[in-house]
Amino acid sequence: MRRPGRGLGIAALAVLMAGLLMAAGGALVPRLLYRAASYSGSAMAPTYTKGDLVLFRKDPAEVRRGDVVLVTVGAMDGGEDPGGPVVERVVAVGGDTIAYEPGASRLMLNGRPLDEPYVKDGEPTAGSPGPFSVTVPQGRVFLLGDNRGNSADSRYRLRTTPGGTAPVAQVLGVALPQEETLRVGVLYGWLIIVGVLALLASAVLGVVWLVLRRRRPAVQGPVRAAATAEPAGPAHP
């Protein structure tokens, strides 16, 4: 005989599996795709200030001009500096020529003034230690901080690395725009919440299923047909 509540048991198991997948996906997938870092410097002001949480997309298919990246600098080119991850902006990529002449109000990229609305106080040449002209090797990027007056960036690495540049292979991630960071947080946050709710629902279904399963089905005895007495007919000789 089919036990009562069998459908509830199947539903509880299905909801349990769905909840586990959603909760685990919401918690683990962002760790596989993104790298979160708390910004602790001042070289990227006003874009980022101390304490800002920055979300970086791991293994970017392409690093482009204008991208803010998390990159390892220093020891990557065999220098004595042990190096470490820094957050800087890509202003030139392989094949570009980036240049500065004292007194200029803007940097020159491939012979044209570079428009940089993101720099602090609108001073893209602040803090430059001297003139430079760098043709970026293929597979490398030229990096600057947005707070040019307080950023030890590619301008200060000209003597320790090729043109002060960093290899694209050492880019650990590309920063997501703030609106995309918010969308990612909301998406995976809701995935975790829905997953937890599904786990709670599966627990409730499971309890109901166990209660119904322990109930014994009512035992029905054999049905006896009522005897009907036929009236006696007249006696025949």
C-alpha cells in the first residue's frame, strides 16, 4: 500500500537540493569570478578613498585604457623590491606612446592630449618627477594613480621596469564600475537569501512528511454481507 505523504517527501528533497545549489552558488560563485579588496591608500582619490570596498573581475579577457586594475608590481621584473598588489589606472597599453613635458597641463597619448576627467583636482601632470616618453611594449601597461600628486606609479618605476610598465600577466583583476558592483552584490545576496528560505521550506516539508509517514493507515476488516432471510413459502406435499 502506498504510504501517505510520499509526494511531500519528494517535494522536500527537491526543495532541499534547489536550496543547497542556490545558497552554495551565491556564496561560492563570486569567489571564483571576483576578487574583493578594501582600498587602504590615497593614490586613487577621488575615485576610491580609504576603506572603500573594490570588486575586481578575475582573469579579464582584455585590459583596456581607463581600466582600474589590481596588479602586482616590483619583483615581477627581477628587482630587489618584493613588490605587492597595487590599485592603479591603465593609461596606455602595448604599442601606445605616453609622454610628458614639463609645463604641459596634460599628458600626450600617441601625440594627442589625453583627456582624464577622473584625476584629482583636474591636475593630470601633478607630481611628475620629470619629462618622459614611453612606448609601451606589447603585453605591458603604463599605470598611473588618479591622485597624481601622491602616487608612486609608473612614472617612478621608469628605472626599475621597462618604461615603468607592468606586464598584463601580473594583472590580478579589473575593477568593476560601482553600479555593476552593486548589481553583483544584490544578485548573489538574493541568491543566498532565496537558497536559505528554500532550505527552511524543505525542513518544514520534511517534518510534515515524517509525521504522515509514521501514521499507520486505517485497517479495514472484511465486509460481511448482511444475510437476508427469504420468507418461507407454502409447504408443498
